[in-house]
Amino acid sequence: MSHPEPEAKIFACSQSVYLAEKIAKAYGIPLGKVTMSHYSDGEFQPSYEESIRGLRVFIVCSTFPTADNLMEMLLMIDAAKRASARHITAVIPYFGWARQDRKDKPRVPIGAKLVAKLLETAGATRIMTMDLHADQIQGFFEKPVDHLFASTIFLPYVRSLNLENLTIASPDMGGSKRAYAYSKFLESDVVVCYKQRKKANVIDTMELIGDVKGRNVILVDDMIDTGGTLAKPADVMMEKGALSVRAICTHPILSGEAYEKIENSKLLEWADTDSDEDDEFDILDVMRLRHTVNSDGSITVDKDAVIKNKVVSPKYNDSIVPYIDLDIKGSALYKNRLMMLDIVANNNWKRPIYFSGGAFDSEDYIWMKEYLQLEGMVYKLVPVKTALAKDASPLEMGQIDTDKMYAKVMKWDWGNSESPKIYHDPETRKNSITYRTNLSRLMNQLILEGKKDKAKNIIDLAMTKMPLEYFGYYSLLEPFTDGYYKIDEKAKAQQLLGKLISKYQENLNYYGKLKSSEQSSIATPIIIDIERYRSLLQVMKENGDMDFYNKNKITFNTYIKMFERFGRDKE
């Protein structure tokens, strides 16, 4: 008696949704629904939002590091097993940790086998993957493994190039079998690169086995990580007389400086699959950039539109720049950056554009860090240049329109932040870093403009809504002690300084009771607390409160003596 084939459903882990959607569409079914719950400490839990009892389940997930991707796959498999799925196929386009396929030196793990055992233990009944880094990894599984090859995609592409004097190249000895397979179908010659590494991702030496003079070479590899394994061979081959060097790769990881290495290499072009969604580079993207940015790397500013749409306060109208300069590094851009540039270029200041804080790299602000205005917790893009010093802190970025920011800050809804009846969890306390930093910046600017009453309101707001006792991060309160002095609130400055000093004294008293060996093991936090304590005395001194300074330095110096083994100077 025959049994009907169980219905198939396709699900995706969070980092492989794009590819899974394409697979599901090609199969002719919608992608299955999965929700992911996240806890504040980073823990997560997947949940199938539809019945999978008795079904054939395919879970699509590339398991590239971090370990979160692998862990998500394991949890998805376990959830499917516990939901009574009949078959569970782990579809792993890129099998992460595959480079650990053997013991190449003593006292190292075989990570690929460990991953295999984890997948089987979780409940996978079949494994499907593509272009394993090493074919022998299939032998680590007791369950059936479908090992697919990207050659079915790449071979028609290579043939379409119609290259004469074609040579297939392997960038290392491990990939020679793959290169020979390609050459057999293409009826071409083969060359192999022999490389030695200093350490992971760092190539020491490279030699070429075979002749490439007068040949059009195509490098074939299973993955591109930092790009060195492609860039270095390409340069060597061009030096040896190759006419051109191209590359094809199944898994474009492209970590670190991979894009820069590839762009700066002698590679003419490269092609890859979409098994790894981190790769977003496309040559068409560079072509499109021409429609977004001027040839000199700038974006033209329509001053009339800026004034009409009240992008900045009228007091800044004379400071509006005719164009925004972009110092774009490299010649390739991610699609998200291109989209952002396109929005800026075509919006023409009709709607405000904001950036959230927390990022530090110029690229995160599409190379416009000098054209930002801090407005509470976000940065508004404005056509007014505020130059940043080379040694400037990321927290010093953006000009401040005190009138706008003050009005917004005073309307913030703090909820129950100051309540003693709630638990101020670590994440909540951590969020105070940005709030306190931005409020202290506003305070300082108000003081510079002679608006002491408003500055006082900001300090009081910070101290009331983020009490020292509940939020910690004491060093971030130091600017407010200085602010109190600047607005002629000496008593409040001394009061706040006293509270902060007592916190550091509590820590140092605890450290002082430890054994010398124990103190040595935590020397860094001890020294940090000492120097933060010292900085409070410097606030007193810089503001001319010498009586208070002299009184407190006596006690401070007793702690210097307590920890004299760390060589800190007395006041």
C-alpha cells in the first residue's frame, strides 16, 4: 500500500529570509511563518506560527559566524521535531565552521564534525548544502547529505564569456579538485596556487604551479572571506603574464577589508551566488552612483529649497553651504548606502532626514558627519558644516540649535524612570549613557550662550529623571558638577561631587580589603576609580573652589597611599 508524500513547507532563519523566499517562490509555495522572540541578554526563541505535524519541513539557514546563526538553526530543528514534523531537512547553503575539517596541528578541534553532530542531535533527518569547503565533511554525518554544486550556475556563465586561451585556476591546493572539475567541462588548462599562511586570513607566501602567460584565467573558489585568497593570486598571475583574471565564488562572506582588497587587486571581474546575504555589491550599483553624486564627489544643495522648507533656523541661513562634500573610501558601495545617498540627492530638503546615534564610522552617516545637527536623541541632516577635530570623540558630533533641542528635551516622556518602585535593569541603565551625554552637551552650549536658567533646568532634569542611585555610570555625571559651578550653583555642585566621591570611596574601600594578589588581578578597575575620583577634584580646582578641593584632596591622598603599589600621583 502506497503512502502519499507528506506536504512540504519551507521556513527560514532570520539571516536567510531573502534566499528562502526565492526558494519558496521557485517551489511554488509561500514561505512558512516563524516568529523570533528576543530577550534583553541576547537569548532568542523561534516559534512556528503554523502546524507542521506530519509534514516535510525544510529549514533554510546559512550557518556563518557568529554562532547565533548555527544556534538559530538548531533551535528551529528542535522546535520542528517537538512539533511532530515527519521529515526535517536542514538546508545550509553556506556550511559555517567548515574550515575546521581536520586536525592540522595538535590541540585544535574539528569544528565541522562538531557542527554535524549538533545538527543530528537536534533532530535533522537530512542535510542539504552547497560547495562544502572540504568534501570529506559529508562523512561526518550519519544522516543523508545532499551536496550540491554551484558549477551548474557558473559553467553557463563562463561559456557565455567566450574567452580564448581559457585557464581555470585554484587559489589553493585544497580547491584543486574543484578546478579540475571545471576544466574538464570547459576543456581548458588548469593552474594551482600554493599558499602558506602566517595565521588565519593572512597569506605569507604564494607560488604558482602552471603557466598563465597569454591566458585568460578564471579563479574558482568555494568562499571569499577577507579576499586575500583571490586578490593575491590575481596579482601574481598578472605579473606572470596573464591577459586577464576573473573570479567565481559560491559563498561571498567578504569580511574585514575584503571589498578594498578585491577592488585594489588585478581582478577584472568576479561573480558569486546569493547563498550568503552579506554580499550586496553589484557593478550596476557603482554605475547608478553617478546619478546620485556629482563627478567631484559632492551633492549640490538647493539653498532656496532649504530656506523654504525651514530645514534650519533662520539664524543659520547665511551658513548654508552650496554643496556637501563626500569623502567616500573605495570604489564600491553597499546597496543600503546607495539608497541613502539617493534619498538625500532626490529629497531636495522637502522632508527632514535623521540619523540615529550609536554609530561611529563615517560610512554609517554616508560620509556626512560634518553636516549634522543634534536634536535630542537623533541627528538631523543639515546643509551647515560643523567641522570635527581629528581627535574628536564620536559624542562631539553635530552642531546644537539650543532653542530647538531645549524645546524637544523638555517634552521628553520619561515614564517611571525616577521611581524607586521599579527595577532599573542593565539595559535601562546603559541607555542613560546617551541621554546624559546629549543633555550635558546641550547644557554646555546653553552656558556658552549665556542661557543659565535653561542650563539649570537641563541639569535638574538629568538629575531628577536619571538619579545617581538608580542609573550608575557615575563618570557621566561629572559634566553636570562643572555645569552647576558655571551657573553659580556652588552648593549643588558640592553636593553632587560629594555623592560621586562616596561612590568611588565605596569601591576603593572594598578593593582595599582584598589581598595584594587579588588587587593585582583587578588593577585596571582600581586605577580607573582612582583617576575618576581625581577628576572630580580637578573640577573643584578648575572652578576655583579651593577650600573644598583642599579638604577633599586630603582624603583622596589616603587612597593613593592605600594603593601606592600602583604608582598613582598624589594631589
